[in-house]
Amino acid sequence: MAKVAVISQPALAAGFALAGVDAYPATSAAEAKKLLTALMGESEVGIVAVDAGYLGAFDEVTRRCARESHRPVIVALPSGVPTAAGERPSEQIAEMIRRAIGFRISFKEG
């Protein structure tokens, strides 16, 4: 089974680790880029979620490589602020998962 990895700000990485995800804290976009490059070379990693702020700060070549990567699939980790009018974070995550694995999921609103 492929692993899921998260590259996020240190304050969030601990929470992801508690949820059982391989979490990699980064304090800057440059550090996140180094982590992403290393994870892209690991065959057991299937999905890498990268903090959207870091991903947006990468140079164009790195962003293009991330967009075009099929294994691992690279997705932006929403910062909690909806990117489209009226879109909830759960909708963002569901769409990222659909693009990554080809299945649509839904979250129970509670």
C-alpha cells in the first residue's frame, strides 16, 4: 500500500503525525521544496500533500513537475481558506482526492 505524506508548517505537522500520516514540517518554501524533491524519489510514497502557500511559492519548474507527477500524486493542502466562492474546505479535499485516486468521496457534515 502506498504511503501518504504531508509537508506542512510545523504547527500542523504534529496533528497529521497523530493521525498516522508521515508528516514533514517545513519552516519555509525552500525547505518544503527540498522535502518534496526527496519524497518524489521514494517509490513507496503515493500521495504528497504540500501546504498550498509553500506550493504556490515554488518556482515554475517545480510547480510544473508537481502538477505533472503521476507517482507520487502531488496535491495542495488547503490552508483552511476556501479558494472559490462558497467552497468548503471539505469540498476542496474531496476534489483533490478525486483527482488523485479517481473516486469521488463525500464528508458527513456535522
